[in-house]
Amino acid sequence: MSTANDYGTHYWCVTGGPEPVFIYADRVEVTACGALVAWGGYRKEGGHPEHQQQLWAAAPGQWKTFFAASLIDGRPVALEPKR
């Protein structure tokens, strides 16, 4: 049986709905119309995906922010506090 992390190498958080959504995907794209689309592909035994596919999407206005999230606690990664 496959797990969510078999479909992407990065962990993302999307906010704007009633609850944040956490997604494993290779990349996240904002389309010309403002939709947010997560792309990835199934990796058999940790290899590279044969085909990229749309894994998840949010319509324009249905999302507010997205960021790379920590696997430990889901908080943003690679941010430096402003001093």
C-alpha cells in the first residue's frame, strides 16, 4: 500500500480554509487564474516518478497562503525572523 509521501518529495501547508491542508508534492504552482495546484507522481520504492500528475488543487479565493512545512511540527521552514 502506498502512503502520501510516495507522491512527493516536499511537504507543503496551504491555509485559507477552515483547517490547514498538508500535502506531499514535488512542486506547487499558482496558475494564471489564481488556482493553486500541487504536482507530483508515484514513486515505487523511493525512485523517481514516471509521470507527474495533479495531486490536489484549490480554486481561486479558496486558499490564502502556502509554504514549505516542517515534517516535525508543520510550521514554516527556511524562514528567518525579522530583527
